[in-house]
Amino acid sequence: MSSDKPAPAPLQTFSSPHPVTGTDADRDLGRALVRAWQTDGIFQIRATTAQQAATEQALAASRAFCARPLREKATYVSDLTYSGYVASGEEETAGEKDGSEIFTVCPDIPADDPRVIERWPCHGPTPWPSAAYAHAMKRYMALVGELGQRLLRLTALGLGLADPDHFTRLTAAGWHHMRVLRFPPATAASARGIGSHTDYGLLVIAAQDDVGGLYVRPPVPGEERGRNWLPGESMAGRYEHDEPWTYVTPVPAVFTVFPGDIMQFMTDGALLSTPHKVRLADRERYTLAYFHEPAFNAVARPLEPAAPADHIHYGTHFTSMFRRCYPDRITTTRMDADSALKTLTRLHEQALHPA
């Protein structure tokens, strides 16, 4: 299979029950989801009527925003939070500029919130371009967030864990966020949208339009997968030109779902973070990448910790990943000026040793 040309492959597609109560049917479905991830690295979930309506509204609102002049879009940034606009080429993967144009939506925290006043890193209001855009994004994220909670309960059941809330206990008030991505048409000079990478969080739920361009790398026996949560280790750019890669054919009214780095960490590698990349098509493409995450001050641990220090403090992890992506962004600059990393160190210690 060529990594440069679409080679359609059917993905396993499921319907999510509501609610997930731990029945035998839930356990069977959970095991099927886990097997799909372990085989393909990804599966699809059928969208409900309400979810699909919210998806279409969010995509339409995003197309309208991206059609605005660059000088206007570039004003929707914040020095407190990594929410806001990211121009094409501002983000890099493995040292190469990505073609994606992005609007990032992190938790929208009012300026008078105590966490903002105390200068918690990454906390602050989202620089929304309009109230209508905020409404569309928040509605979409709320519906997909409910799906995320159900999928995590099913994952716990599928892994045979005694506690179905093993993951959702961390994500009930999670630092859920989203990246709206617009990809321009390919040119004679380049068809690169985003280079090969894994996502740093727990669970990725994505919706794409009908254009297509996403490729995922299934688990390969014996292949080393980087641990992005450790300094000096990264999957960025790895195996980008090595087979196998699966082209994710656009299918109406489905979400594509795959694990991130924290899922790999928490399951001791039973579920691997899925490498993926994007190639540009002959016309522009939009996708909504939602990340269902632990709470900012939550501590994630593997199923069998090797040592008491074997953990990921989510707020530290998130902040580190975004600082690495955007070393020159105004948010990073202010974080350094405000000594916000000292606050982050204090939060980390408090999370490990609560009073």
C-alpha cells in the first residue's frame, strides 16, 4: 500500500450504547473496541442525529471563520491560554512546517476565575471570534464529550478492569479541548498537511468532511513506539515513509476514535498511541479533532506502576507539549514572564501530596 495514494480500507464501525452500565453486552462491546484498536489502531463510531447536526454546524461555522482575512483571524489569540488562531506554517512536526490552519479551543475560563487570578498556566478566556462560533463549538464539544465518557467506560470494561470508571474518574472534569483544522489544497510543491506523529492525550475523537487525507499506522509487531511523555522521546516524523499506513476513507456521520500517549502509558502499552499523518488533497479539507482528557491537576498512573514516581501530572504534560509546539507564541512568552511554571510545580506537588 502506498503512503502517497489513498488505498481505502474498511474500518470497524460501532454504535455506542447510552448509558454504559456494565452489562454483558457492554463488556462484549468493550472487548470489541479494544481488539479493533489493537488490530487497526482506530475504529469508527456512528454519530447520532444530534451529534451529526452539531458536527455540521461546527464545520459550517469553521468554514465561515477561516474565510475571513488573515489579518483579522490573527487577532484571535491570547497571552493566557493556548486557545485561538494558529496560521498555516506556524506549527511544525519533526522540524517541517505543517500546512494546517488551526483554531484551538481549550476550556473557556473567565478572567475572574481564581485559577486565572492565581496565574495557573494555560488558564483564561477563549478568544472567540463571535458568540455564534462559541455556541457551535461548545455544543459540539459537549455532545462529543458525553461520547468520550461512554467510550472510556467501555474501554475499562474491555480491558477487564474491575473499576469501569478507572479512566472517567480522571476525566469527569477534564481538560477537554479541540483543534479545528483547515487544510489547503495540495500544490505542485507540496502535498504535506501534517507529518507523522502521535497525540499526547488520552482519547482522540475526530470528525472529517468528505475530502479525506488522514492516514493512520496500525500496530506493527515488534515495532518500537516512542513515549512522548518522557524527555527526549518522540514519535514525530517516525515511520512517515515506511509501510504500513491505512487511508481513512471519509464516511458520512461517523467519528474516528483512537488512543493517545496517555492511554498507552496508563495501559502499560496494551493500547498503543496511534501514529497518524495528513496529506493534502485537490481541494481544501476540514476536520474537528477533539481530545477527551484528564483534569488539569489530575495524576495518571499505569495499571501496574513500577515505582511511586511513575505518573503523569496532566497539567504539566499539557503545558510542556504546547510550549514545545509554540516556543515563540505570546502565551509561552507571558508564561515565562509571570513565572507560571513555578505555579505549575506547586500544583504538581499538591496533586501528588494532597492535604
